[in-house]
Amino acid sequence: MKKERRYDIDWIRVIVFDILIIYHVGMFFVSWGWHIKNNEIIDWMRWPMLFVNQWRLPILFIISGMGTRFALSHRSGAKYLLERFTRLFIPLTVGILVIVAPQVYIERVVQGTISGSFFEFYPHFFQGIYPEGNFSWHHLWFLPYLLLMSVFATPIFLNLRKENNRLLSLLNKFVNKSPSLLYLFAVPVFIVEVLLEPFFPITHALIGDWYALVYYFILFITGYILISLGKSFWLALDRIKYYSLAVGIISFPLLILIWYNVESSIFIPLIKTLNMWSWIITIFGFCSKYLNRESKLIKYRNQAVYPFYIMHQTIIILIGYWLINNPMHYMWKFTILVLGTFACAWILYEFLIRRIPMIRPLFGLKKTIPIPTETGK
């Protein structure tokens, strides 16, 4: 595969991370477990959050697999793993020490277990593993998972990138023959749902988190394979996107209906997987048609999305702590949290992270600041 840029994939990545930020703002208001809570729980918010929760993380791992295919098109396996270490482990370490620690501090203040300053608390951040202790990677769990998957998947990817790979040739024939066969890629995920999900609740602790590890690893590899199919994949998406949209619209309320009326059934993982995969196909299908265009905006947002992801939850918790017991209407709080989080993240990115070469690698950016040419390339 030649080195190329898919701006629709960049847009999906940016939009899904934007949704992640809004989702975490929503966690401040709903009854689901989170670090701090508003003084009023807003029950209706869980429904749109439950909808996006079915596909927001799976699509991120698929996009990561796609990005890996582009990265390995012009890198050796060793250079790719070094790049993964630099872009994932360093921001993870800095994020834990600088970004996550204030979150744990505020959570303990709200719980009433500490009363001193953040600097007095900081040595205690390293005492024990969260939630019993304080040390945690919180929302940055995505980074160690992706790093581990990258290491284990690299031999597989190096084999798949060889010319005339038999598996890819066979899949190309299937997808060209019938675009609906894209749904076959959901079968391994369904099997994991049936065999692992009931026994290994998601913890994001890495150790023992077998369901999440296998589930997301399969999606990571699936993303690599799908993008390796080239034009066959994009043509199939264009032909099937309206059908997948219809399936997604039908399957989500059906999933809710079964969830709340059936204690246990094989139809739950079946409809759950069908719903997840239909929305992912739909998103890729429509974005490939309307968003695969070069623009200054997507270039800027694509650079900024990683630092935004690293910083956003700490900003939400800091602003949320100020708003917890404020009597204002919850929609004002929600608006302040969303706008405040994006504004603070942008200010920190634009005037600090983006402009200082020594800080850029700490947030997953290349040390060299890009200099735009007249053509913008």
C-alpha cells in the first residue's frame, strides 16, 4: 500500500474523540459510576450515552488498526514499534504523573478522605492501586492497551502487508462479490461476546481484563485488514451504507427492549454485535462519501486531538468540582463543562503544547513543529 492520507478517517477519529469528551461530561450527571457527581442526577442523559457507548470505543480501535496499516507502509517493524513506544508510553507516563493525579486528588477531596493541598496529597498518589489506593491511569487506559496490542500484532501485520497475501485476496473476492459480507467481520466479536463477556467484566486494569483485551485486539486487527482491502472496502461501504443505517436504527431500540425485559439470552450479544457493527459501517460509509477532503481544519484538529484526549478529563473534573453544588440548572452546568473543556484544552494546546518543541513529545506529537508550505502540504 502506498503512503496516502484518508481525510475521512482523520475526521472520524476527531469526531469520536469529541464525542468522548462530551460523553465524559455526561458522566458527571448520570448515575453510572464515575469520579465525581453533580448534586442532581439527570436520568434521561443515559439514553444518548448508551447509544454512542455501543460503538465509540470499538471504532477507535478499528481506526487505530487502519492507522497502523498506513504507518507500516513506509516503516520497518522495529521502527514502527519504536514510534509506538514514543507516542504511547511517554504520554502515558507523563499523563499519569501530571494529568491523572489531580483527578484522584479532587475525587478524594469530594469523598472527604483528605483535606490538605494537592502538593501535600501528591506523595500519597503513589500509595496503592486505584480504587482502593490512589495510583491510576484513569481515562488513559486506552494507551497501554493499544501499546500492548501493537507489540503482539506487529508480526501479524508484517505478514499481512506482503504482496498477494492469500487471506486478503480471498476477502477481496468476497467483498467484491457481496458488500453485505462485511458483516462477516463481526462474527469473531460476537464469539468473544458470548464466551468472555459474561465472565470478565471490563476493568481497564489490563491485568485479567480478558474480555476487553481480546475484544479490542480483534477490532484492532480488523481495522488493519479492512483498510488493506483498498478500493474493495470503500466501494462496499458505499453500496451498503443505507442498509447498515436501517439495521442500526432498528437494532438499537431492539437491544434496549431485550436488555430490560430478558435476563439472559443469546439474542443479547447477537443484537449488541449487530448494532455495533452496523453503526460502524454506517459511519465509515457516509464519512468516506462526504468527508474525504483535504482542509486546513482537519489538519489542525487531527494534530490537536491527541493532546485534547490526554487533558480533557482533568479539565472536566476541575470545572465539575466548582459546579457540583451550584444551584444553577443542569443544562447550564452541562454547557459550561462542554465549552469550558474544549476552550481550556485549546488554549493549552495552541499556546503551550503546540508551540514548545520540548513539550510536544510529552503529548504524543513530533518534536519538530510543522511548517506549512504554500500548498498546505
